[in-house]
Amino acid sequence: MNHLASFGRVSLFIIYFWFGLLKVIGISPAEPLVHNLFDQLLAGFIPFDLFNQAFGLAECLIGISWLVPRFTKWALYILLAHMSMTFLPVFFLPNDTWQTWFTPTLVGQYIIKNFALISLGLLIFKEYQLRVAIKSPEQIAKNFIAEEVRRKSVA
């Protein structure tokens, strides 16, 4: 299972870092969609170019965080927050995401596939929790000895 989790981590890194980098350097094919959503929700608060680069940089950092196992919990939380933002066009830009009822456009399909990324993040997180929870025999012995010493010191 560890190799599968590692492959999942690398996959999330590639997706997030690559797509984020495209935003940072200003050549993302998602930019028109992001710009439309920005105009609907955030226009006037911050210039779009600054927002787009910051958003891309944040995606790069999310990708990097998946490569560091001890950041797994935070990587998952940030992934879930980011994914909630990626679903906004489904509701705020229906002409960009739906052809007809129950028939998404290519953009809509791109957004819906994010359920797979959410699932992958949750599976990696669960695997990490299990791996951290399972202690080696040496760790179990050290904990037992420390508990016995503590108990005898108190008595």
C-alpha cells in the first residue's frame, strides 16, 4: 500500500504543481474560466493578475506539501478547501459548465473529475494515519517501559 500512496502523492504533486505553474507564468488554459469567476465574485478587491499568480503559487505549494508525509493532514485540508473553490463555476457560471440538464461541458467534466482528486487525497490521508498509528515492537517496548517507570515513580 505504501507504494500506491507514494504514487498518489507524486500524482497530486504533478497535477497541482504543473497546473499552478501554468497560472503563475500566465499560460493556463483555465485562465478564462478563473477570470470569469473572479469577475463574478472578487472583482474590485484585488487585481486579477495578482490573484491569478497567487492562486497558482498556492496550487504549487499544495503540490509540494503532498510530497512531505508529515504535512499530509494540512495538505488534505488545503486540498479540500481548494476543491470547494473549483466547484464554484458549476453554480456561478452555469453557461460555462452545463450544455443541458445533466450534461456538463468539457469544463464541467474537468470540474467533476475533481471528485477523484478528493478521493485520492482522502485515501492517502487514511493510509498515513494507519502507518503512523501502527507502532514498531521497539516503540511498544519503549512505551511500556516508560509507563512502568512512571507508574513506579508515582507509587
